[in-house]
Amino acid sequence: MRIRDVMLLFPASLLLASCNSGYSGETSTRSAGEAEEDAVNPPFEATRVETFSEPWAMAFEPGTGRLFITEKKGALKFLDPGGHVGIVSGVPKIAYGGQGGFADIAFSPDYTTTRELYLSWAAPGEGGARRGVVGRGKLVCGDDDCALHGLTPIWRQSLAIDSGGQFALRLAFSPDGKYLFVSSGDRMKGETAQDTTNNLGSIVRLNLDGTPAAGNPLAGKPGAAPDIWSWGHRNPLGLKFDSEGRLWDLEHGPAGGDELNLVERGKNYGWPLVSNGDNYDGTPIPRNSTRPDLAAPAMSWNPVIAPGDFIFYSGPLFPRWRGDALVAGLKTQALIRVSFDGEKPTEAARYDMGMRVREIAQGPDGAIWVLGDGSDGRLLKLTPRN
């Protein structure tokens, strides 16, 4: 497939400084002038590479440079370094609709020897009921095609619900490669996030075979879900470890109050008891500050950014951004950069991408890849501006 629209540079008039962007969090360690300079004169140019239909997640295959992309309706595709787009066979049956469908993709920590690939998706149940599932299989690729062999579900959300909302289903491996963390949304039920007899509205910690990991905080407690690591989450659509081995999640609030959370063992993050936003019908929700016994977000946005995924940048092409979080913004149609002073994040800049940004990944060479949302989701490659 031919690479198209090379050197598509977004004009400075479309780029937004974010020093007063309406979030709560810690003060930036960088000056407002530096943030504005970055936003008005972004250090990247964007090359349009390909278009996908409702893309949701992407990941680079270790050692090959192939980029694998899930499409929400149920397709798994790959883009090889030469520009060829192929389709992977052997994918599961998907329950598509609302926020449900094909979700995340992650290569096993020992992929180069095991060839194991992890996927998450909304699976159909009886009637209109659906639940989130994580599966594991082996990826076998030839010159022009790939297939999944032996894909088997290894974890499921506790409850199947007649709703297409808020599955979450992001995947993250611990830095030591021993554990798989999965974000499990509240499925738009709210109270499920405080009911620890099920694993909805939680971050779960699993062995690589999908069984609950030893040492989880509720293990052995009567009636409690043994896979829960933390709970009180709403719809975590980002889940990543930073370079210090700390786990962070990025989640949608209600009408206001999108959150970046430092996820720690056994903590309750408060949803729906507290939030920095309110219900969609306008009824208020007590603020996080009213419940010091619950874990407050490290940072929240109001107005919301409607986040997709995020990464911690570590590559060589943008050295000033190393250690920063780069956030995909759906409602804001922006790439949002968050800097850190230890465990204290603050928004440093946001860059208008001219599209709803669903997904973001770092390429093997340190380039930044972003995926647009929707039926004509554009894949862009960001490289340093000359």
C-alpha cells in the first residue's frame, strides 16, 4: 500500500496552548512560555500512512516492525514496514455495538520465544448480554498473511450485562513480565465499581495464564473477586506502567472529571461515590475532596478531554518528551502532553490533530503513531520537524 500525504504538517493556527485548559492537578515544572512555544510551534510533522475502519488499538510486533491494529467491528489487521496491509485470520466472534467490539492487543513479554499474543474483546452472551473477555493465542505469519492459532479465552468480566457501554479492557504487562493487568469498566452500572464480589469497575492483576495472581488484596476474603487489584473505577481506557514501574490509568469521568490515576494495590478510587464531575442529568456528585479515605486522582480534567489511550514516551526522536505521558484526546481532537514531577502530573501542552484521536503508540525508532477514531480512522506517523 502506498504511503500517502507525506509531510502533512498541522498549521500553527490549529495548535492550542494549554496553560489554562481547565484541569486540576499539580503545577508544571516548565514555564508557561515554554508550553506555549511547544504548542504554537510543535516539534513534529505528521505523515498520513493509512486509513482503518473504527480502529481501537495498535501494537508493534517485537523484532519485525509490523504494526497490528484492531478494528472495533472484529477485524485484526497489520501494516508491514513496506506498506502492505494484511488481515489476520482466526479472530474471535465479537459483540459489536455501542462501545463494545474488538478492543486491545498486546504481545507477550516473552513473545520472541512463545509467539503468544493477547487480545481483548466484547463477547456475546445470551440475549443481548455481553461481557469483556481476554484471550491468548499464537501468532503465525508468512510473507503476506498472519493467523491466530489456538486463541483461547483466559479471563472474563464477572457479569454479562445487556449494555454496550464501558467495557474498558486495556492490557498492560508488569515490568518484570510476570503479571497481566486488565482494566475492567463498570459497564455503565456505577454500583458495580463498589461491589467487590464482581470484577467490574476495577483493575485486575492476573498471572499470564489468566488466573488471579497471588497476593491480590482481596484474595481469600469470602465472596470477594480474587483478581481485583484496585476498584472504584469508571471506564479506564488507558493503562500503562511508567519507567519507575508505577501503574497509571486514564479514565473517563461522567459530565466532567476525566482522571489520571496512580493505581496502587487495594485502593478504592471512589466511583460512583465521588467524582470531580457530575451526572449527565445534572445532579451533583460529591467531590473527591469530601472523602479523604478514598484515593483521589493524581490529575483530573474539567471540561473533559474524553481520553483514548496513552503512552509514556521513552524514545530518542523527541528527547525533551522522555518520561512524559502522551494522551489521545477524543473530544478535544488533540494529542495532550502531560509532564511529571515525581508522582505529580500536569498538562504541559496539547496539539490539535484535526481528528478524534483514539490510540497512540511509540514505534521501534521512537516515532509516535496516532490513530483517528471512526469509519475513516487515519493512521499518522509523527516525526521531528526539520
